[in-house]
Amino acid sequence: MDAEESRPDAPPPVPDGSTREVNAAAEPGSGPADPRGEVHGSTPTRQGEKAEESKVGRLKAVLAGGPPPGPTRPGFWRSPIRGPWLTSVFGLVLLIGIPVMFVTGLLSYAAYNPDLAAVNDQTPDKGWLGFYLFSWPTDPSWLYRLTQGVHVTLGVVLVPVLLAKLWSVIPRLFSWPPVRSVAHAVERLSLLLLVGGALFEFVTGLLNVQLHYIFPGSFYTLHFYGAWVFIGAFVVHITFRVPVMVRALRSRRLRTELRTDTAATVPEPPDATGLVSPRPAPATISRRGALGTVGLGSLVLFAVTAGQSIGGSLRRTALLAPHGQEPGSGPNGFQINKTAASVGIRATDIGPQWRLVVRGPGHESILTREQVLALPQHEAALPIACVEGWSTADQHWSGVRLRDLAAMAGFPGQAPEVFVESVERGGSFGSTVLRANQVQDPRSLLALRVNGADLSPDHGYPARIIVPANPGVHNTKWVTRLTFGAAS
Amino acid sequence: MSRLPSGFRARYGASPLHLLLVLCSFALALYAGVRLLKGDTVGVAVWFVAAALVHDLVLLPLYTVTDRALQLLLPGRDGGSGARAGGGWINYVRVPGFVSLLLLVVWYPLILRRVPGFQLTTGLAPGTFLGHWLLITAALFAGSALCLLVSTVRAARQRQPRARKR
């Protein structure tokens, strides 16, 4: 491929004025931030054209099997630090990070108990993709805080690594000829699913946590099925690339690289991966510098994001994350997923006319708020954790145990599942079904008060569900009816 | 036995294992993809393909051109090109610039106030993010300037003793 540079229709940079100028300007550095002069590579093209290369000549070159001028020529890509070792370092980070994201994502889906009832399932067409579903536990109470906090924060932190990885393999996108064999063709198709799937997942996830719903459909549908489209291509990719990655990582010592400054930075030896530039520009950044820049990007993203999942005094450090500030002060001054106003709750819905209906087979009680307050009250310290990744520290809730309400509805022993309905109008989460293990847990409450005060309207006044380790949207607010022993 | 795979390899371009694994992944992708594309089929397909290309064909050319422009603008320490081997000032701009733009790319809907319902939904003030981003950007460049100052002073000190010896 390097021989390409000596083809008559694409002379290597010759000492003509324009070339020199471009060369001086283009020394590519590298690092994801810096796009080392790829554009620069277009020089031969311009020269070729200057040399009165006709369209016919170019066509001939194409037909002869050589790459046309431009990015398909290896010499177009000039970063001296691009190479299999650097790519493999980014690849290794993603190899660890992406499976963690996939697993925590699957756990989040399981946490909704979608197999329990249709109202719990945002992706009812899932078929076999729900093969792994299990009863979501209530212990530890911070389980969903942890899994979803990791899922979202890790996703944010991996963005620069993913971009750097894509930067590092850009010559492969333009490899020539575009298709070498059937195997190469299917591999490229697989890469479309890999790269498209990865970015589709990152983009929909990042937009969703910022409530920027511009994607074409339900977030749950897109993110869940998108993940499955992606993961097959990911497994194929790692199966065939991990050996290459291991070889590349062994080819250089990390410690040595971390001691090599820009002046001493030289390209990796050319190899079959086609990543090493045959025409490298002088280094403007070392591999250490490139890794450090990407690492700094991840670190800063972590610093301005993680606080929303840790809470307490660290929440304020989440300067750019959606839930980095407190909505207010006092007992009800903690994070709100959706305010009463945003889901159309009217004052009359939750005023003195509000009633709680508790149903079981052949049983129905209708209670005023005073009557609910007169039932035995219990306390539980539990967090709120949202699918968007943010969560709160434990809040001190008090109210009636769900299993006491189950007993009232005719289930004095083992509590069954319960269908919970809110006064919310429309919306995806106006009702939900909680599993028997969730109802049975002594910390699961129909809460009336929090942190020593009545619930505020935004936190679900007059009464809301709070269940340990439950995804936030299943801790239904403004509850008006509980139907025990009957999945929706 | 060994002949069959090698003949296969010549025609297909890789091992049978490669073909089987890829077909397996395609079947899974199709199974999930049918469900993914249900509804707004064209919209989702466009988003998926655009996602595959957005970095390589949009972001990469953009940041490459920006970086080259920077290299043209910034002289090296020796007065030559900023891209002279060994660096120059370029990385003192690149690194904070990269981090700042990265924050913008990740959190742009909030920073640029693209989310009209944010306050109504969460009860949180929507106007804080732009200010935070600008202050973080200022801090990043200030930190970089400090690093440059330290490195310049250090370089000057190293030069002085040598000059005296002469």
C-alpha cells in the first residue's frame, strides 16, 4: 500500500510552494482533541490535479486497483501516534466498560419487573430478549441506586474513550479496496452495527437523561433493542480483535510509553492493521499526552456528573449533570422526577375529596387520608433512584406497610402482588404492578410523610409508594387505588 | 478435513468460524432490529446510520480542521510552527479546548437550553448549566496557563546555568 505513494498520479509531496506550506502547518499531533492534520493528506490530490490528471486518468487508477486520491490512501492519515498499541489501550478500556454498561442496562430492565404485568413492560415485543428476567430483589435497598448510577455515570465517562477509539481507527473506514472478500464485506456490515449501535446507545442515553426527547420513538424501545443490535456485533468484534489487541498491548510497555515525551515520540512499526501512517508527520503530542488528554476528559466528566448519583453535599459538584442542584430545602427538598404540575395533577385530585381504595378478592375499603393515618404507621429509610442515573440518599419515610394493607384486603399471610394506580392522567407510569416480594418487605410503605413532614404535592401527596431498590418511576406518587392479588 | 476449510478460506476470506459467528450476530441483530424499527422505521434507521457516521464524517473533520487552524495560528516556542516536533504552545490550548468541547458535546441540551420542559418537570433551575460550563472552561484554560507558566520558568532556569558556564 505504501507503494501507492510513488504512483505517478499521486506524487509524494514535492518541493513546490504549496506543499511546503501545507506541511509546515499540518503536523498532526494527536490526541483525540487534535486531529493531526488528516486534511493535510489531500495535498497529493491537489498536486495530482495540478499535474493535469484527467478524470480518465483517475478512473484508470481506480480500475487499476489503487485507491483514489484522498482518505483511502494510507498516506492521507499522518498522525505519528496512531497505531495498534494506542488503539488497543482505548479498546481495552471499552472492553471492560461496555460489558458493565450492558449488564447494568439489562439489570435496569429487570428492575421494572416487566414479566409481571403489561403495565410494567415498556417493550412488550421483547420475545426471547427477556430470557434472563428474574424477580427484582428489595435488598440491598440501594441496589438500583448503584446499578443505574454506574450505568449512566460510566456511559458519560466513556464518551471520550469511545471517540478516541473511533479517531484511532479512522484509516480503516477508508481502507481500499472497500470490499476485499465476502468475509471483509460481512465484517464491514458488522462494523456498521457495532459503531452505529454504540453511538446510537450513547446518544439516546445522553439525550434521555437530559430530558431531550428528540429521538424517534420511546426511549425504552430504542435503548433496549438498540443494545441487543449492538451487543452481537460487539461480541463478534472482540472475538476476532482481542488476540490482535493482546499482541499490540504486549508490543510496547505502558511504563515506557508513560515516560516518553513528545520529542521522543516515534510511530509504531508498520504492521498489518494498517493503522500506522506510512507518511507520519512529526509528533506534536506524545502517546502519553494523548492518553492523558482522554483520561482527563473522562475525569472531568466524572467530576461534573457523579455527584447526582451520590447525593448529599457532593450533589453540588455535579455542575453539568441534570440533577446537580436541590429543588428546595426542608423535609421535601430532595430530587423530584416529575412534578405534580408536569403530569397534570389538579388540586381537586389530591384535596379533601381524595380517597384511597384498597381492594382484594371480594373486598374493598375506601379510606380518607385521616383514616389511612390512623392505621399503624411504620418508618423506613429508603432512597429514590431514577433510571436517569440520579438518586438521593436515604429519606425517612413513614406510612402504612404494604403488607398490612394486603392483610386488610384479605391476604393476612403471604402478601400477593399489587396493582397500584395513581390519579395521574395518562403518562407511562400512572400505574404499576409490584411483585409479592416487594409487597412483603417490611420497609415497603404507602408513605404519607417524609423526613417528619407531610409529603409535598411534588413528592406524591396525599400518599405514595416507596419500596426498597425499586426504580423511581415504580414508586408511584399520588396513589389512589391498590388492588391486591390481581395483576393488571 | 483440512482441505475443506482452506478451500473455504480462499473463497470466503476467513475461517468458517468467522462466518458462523457473524451470521449468529446478524440473526440476533435482525431479531432485535425488527423490534427497534417498529414504529418510526425511517426515523430510527436514519438515526442509527447517522450515529455510525457522525463521528467519522462530521466530528472528525470538524476537530481536525479546528486543530490545524490552531496550529497555523500558534507559533512554536522557538518562533517556528506550533506543530514543530517537541510541541510548542499547541497542547496548552488543545487540552483545555478538548475537555471544554467534550463537556459541551455531552451536556449540550442542558448547556444550550434545548430542553423546554426541564424546569416544569424537575423543579430545577434550567439556567445554571451555561454559566457552569463557561466557568469550568475558564478554569481549564487558567489551569493550562499555569502549567505553561511553570514550564516556561523551568525552561528558563535550565537555560540560565548553561549560559553562565559559557
